Amino acid sequence: MPIALHGDDVTLGGKTPLLVHLEADSNSNILATLSPAEDVWTIKTGIPLDDDLRNTGWRAIEFTHPILAWALSENLTKDLELRPETPIFAEPEASVENMLTVLEDPEEASVLREENSWVRVRVTTSLIGFAQRDEWVSAPEPELPLTEPEEEPTPQEEELPLEEMSDVSSPEASPSSPPTTTRPQRTLETADGKTVKGTMRFYEGFLGQNGGFFRRHPEYPFSLTNERGRRLADLDTSNLLLTTRLENHVGREIAVQGILIDDERKVPVLVLETLHLP
């Protein structure tokens, strides 16, 4: 199956199976074993990979092939079918790192059996995994489609610390003059009782759930992730008056508003003022 990479054709050997892993790690779970010449797959752009992984031939792969996976039994209907927007996991563990996708069409999965609080399912929807081939060692990824350049931030605004976070809070500017309004300022209290003041920002993504270590609860149980489940920011929900258990909505698309704290932490914290489940 030839793939156009910056004008060059890279043909994978048809006799060598294409092993698709959950992560860019040969020791991670194998999601599917594909035939490069016969199965439906393509290199997925926009998924960040370390240079060391890319230089050893790892690429993100979007593929359509039946796989065996898991879903929480609470998402079963009385007819023993999965509900729409059911999170699908590689193993019976409800974590962001283990989540494959959010199933929008229940017809793309069939329930095989129920085990404790989980159900074994066969999924046929499009998924994203990672594969490694020698043919890709010196080949660049396909270029992303051209998009309109983003507007430069006004002097009153700061650059977003995370490029992947989709900030949709920019006000519409007049075509004849630069914007003069600044984003609204708020003062919020963090989970540890500190007060922060800053610019309110709006983001869209998916609700993730963070795991603890040695049976300790994580400082921030929930996070904002991209569609692949990569954690973009931890969510400080201490200012929210929650009327539903967020655990029941892990994997769903969310829209959040809050103040972003980007300090020495590996992952920044977003102190929330509002959270919407579309």
C-alpha cells in the first residue's frame, strides 16, 4: 500500500504484518494485526511523537479493523446494547491512558459477554494506534492540511502555553481596526485554598480521569484531554457546584472556562469557573 509522503511513495512490504499498538511502545498492547496491502489504514497526522520514536520508525496510525475491547457495563441498555457516547477501553480499566475512543454509533460494536462491571465488546469503528516500520525511519510524516493562519495575540494577552488546547475565547475583531477589548478577568479560589486572578479562557476537549498512586487519590481527579486521550491540563473543579458525577462522563466532549495556571508542573492546571457537557 503506497503512502504519499511529501511527494515520495513509501511502499510497505505486503508480507510483513503491520502491528498496531496502544502506545508507541513495542511492549504496549497490540490492538490489531493488519495486512499492509489489504486492510484499511492511513498515517494519522497531528499526533505528537518524540523525535527518538519518530527516528526509529514509529507513526500514529488510523485504522478500521475489528478488535476486541472493553466497556463499562453501566453503559448497557436493557436490550444489552451499548449506548451512544460510550467510552471504549483496551483493558478493563477506566483510565485516560487506556481509552481507545468514544463510541458514537452503537452499531459499530457488538456485546460478547459481561464480566463483573465490564462487558467484552467487538468494535469495528475507526481507531488510532501506533505502528513501527523500518520503511518510515527516514521518511517524514505527511504534511498537515493547510489552514488559515491564526491571529497574533493582542498586547494584553499572553500566548497559550499549550498549542494543542483549542482556545475558542478570542473576541471577533473589527476588519478595519485591531481589537481593543481584553478578555474578562476573574478571581477564583483553588482547591488548596489559594486565590488566583487571571484571564478567563475557553477550551474544548474531552473529559479524562486521572489515576492515583499507591491507592492515593490524585490531587486533581479529572483532566482535559485531546481525542487520543493525551492529558492537556488538570481540572480544578473546587469552584463548581456539581449536580452529576463526573466519573459517569469520562470520555465525553466538554467545554470549559477557567484560569490557566502554568507553573513548574509537568501538566498545567485549569481552575474552572464553568464546565459544560454538550
